[in-house]
Amino acid sequence: MIFDAHHRGMSDLRLSLTDRCNLRCFYCMPRTHYNWLPKADMLSFEEISSLVELFLSMGVHKLRLTGGEPLLRKNLTKLICLLANKPQLEDFALTTNGVALAPLALSLKEAGLHRLTVSLDSLQPQRFEHISKRNSHRQVLQGIDAATQAGFPKKLKLDSVIIRGFNDDELPALLHFAHERNVEIRFIEYMDVAGALGWSWEQVVVRQEMLRRIEQSFGTALALEAADAAPAQRYQLSNGTTFGIIASASAPFCEKCNRIRLSADGKLFACLYASEGLDLKKELRAGKTPSELQQLIHSFWKQRTEKGAEQRLQLKNRRAFKTEKELLENPHLEMHKRGG
Ligand code: SAM
Ligand code: SF4
């Protein structure tokens, strides 16, 4: 394992497979026009496989495929097979909006994926459309059912971004939905990541408020001890239901952040909020050997000082992180480009 300037180990790789998405969630991709990454710039499956191998040899043991929407990547199961066979890989997950999941769930599991996280912000079709600008709620629910039936080795998780005035009244209903399906749900505070152009503190429902509202419906929630460096604080209700809250806006986990992010075109980022990345694809395509690439990653991580979310928390007049103009000038800033 290698350690950064704050002695945080590099153990969790989040790999964006594409910057394309079949939804337009207003808190992530609010615009109608985007500068998409050119197809020729996207890492091929072979390039992804050799880069993942490098990271695994350097102490990474968790891999999450994300995006954009990772299920839009063609022949995805072929890539899953390539990656799942790597012996050092202890945890192999994928985050999806679930729209294209139903027909794919079983083949993802058979290809060797360990587990899935599906994002679900609302149980109401019209509200889902209001949030995501697409009429795909039914497909998402079918995807969740297919994922629970596929029998992945590790349990399905659901992620909900809770935003005041949009879905904060659905906390109990979402929790009930997850309980009925025997899956764990995590409620995420609305973050001011690049792309969340309309972000404001007023819309953030902080952890304590979420807890209070949940306890009003279900009684006391007991805080559970953290089993690993996962950002979610987990709780248990008296009926045995467990759930998590990720307080990424009000109580960031930068201190323990062990995540490194690779964009679909091979740029390495040390933080969701970092403005610059290391162009690994350029080095790979220039013919650098695996040990030269390891050296580059090593010095990149050793110099890592970023604590982006903590710095954002110090700001007095906290508003959206970047303007539309800044995003157009540097599209790599956006969450859907570098992998959420
Ligand atoms: N498209 C996939 C999905 O939606 O699950 C994967 C990529 S998405 C960027 C990963 C996660 O980031 C989703 O759960 C999404 O809800 C979350 N996310 C996006 N923008 C966010 C924001 N402004 N605040 C908090 N979470 C956000
Ligand atoms: Fe797409 Fe996921 Fe962003 Fe929604 S959160 S726009 S589904 S990448």
C-alpha cells in the first residue's frame, strides 16, 4: 500500500467507463449540451485491464465501475470478465442508475461482478422524471428487482441523494422500500460537486435532520460501529433494518479518503474537487513500461494533499463549486466525467 501526504493509503479505485448518461439528474448533469469525450480518447478494455492490474499491484483492493452511466459501455460483460479474474481484487462493485439494468443483471453477476449499487431518489414516477428529466422510473424498479433476483455474492445497495423540496419527504418510504427487498439504502447529502450548478446550503438536508425524520417514523436508530473506511455512518432500527447516511457535505470523510479516480479517458484524479489530473492514457499510449507507470502513480499519490470537501466546508459563502463557463472550459471537472 502507498500513502499520501496525510498518510492516507491508496486502496479504492473508482473507474469511470463513460461520460455518457441516459438520465439528466439536475444535481449532476443539469445542462442540455455537453462536450462529450471523443470515442478515440476512451480507454480500451485492454488498457483498462492493464491499468487496473497496476493499481492492484500497488495495494488497491477495491474497484468500483461508475460513470456517467457505466451500463452504456458496449460489451460491458466482457470487461467485467477481464477484471473479475484478477486475484488481488477483494471487492468489485458497479454503481448504476438502473435504467438499463434489468436485461443485464444476471450476465453481470455471471461475468464475476461482486455487487451493485443502484441509485434511486424517488418512488414516484413523476418526481423521478422531474429530477432526472427522463421517463424511466419503471425500468429502474425492474432493474432493482432483477438485481436482487440475480443472486450477486454481496448484497445490493441503494443510494438516494436527499434534496430539500425535491424528495426529502420520501425518507420513510424509501427506507421501507429497501427493507421490503432486504437491501440496504444509503441517504446521501446533496453535494456541491462540479456539475451541481444550482446547489445551495438551503437544499442540503444534513445527517441530523435525516435521522430525526427517520426516527419520527420508525423510532430510535442506533448508530453502528464502522467496519471499514466506508463513508456511510450506519444505523439500525429496532426491527433490524440497517441503513446508512453519507454526510459528505456537512461532515466530509477527507481525513480517511482512500479513493483514487480514473476518468474514461484515462485521467487520474486525487479528489472529486481536484482541478488537475495526471494523464495516464497519454503515458500508456506513449509506451511507458508498467514500472514507469507505477512510478508516476506512486509520486502522484505521495504528493496528494487534497481534502476538497473539508475545504469547501470552511467557506463562508458557499455556493455552487463551478460555473457553467468553467465547466465548458474544463469538462474534466465534472462529476460524471471523473466518476461519481
Ligand atoms: N450514473 C450512475 C448513477 O447515477 O448511479 C453512476 C454515476 S453517478 C455520478 C454516482 C452517484 O453520484 C449517484 O448515486 C448519484 O446520485 C451521485 N451524485 C451525483 N451528483 C451528486 C450530488 N450533487 N450530490 C450527491 N450525490 C451525487
Ligand atoms: Fe447520470 Fe448518474 Fe449523473 Fe444521474 S447521477 S445524471 S444517472 S451520471
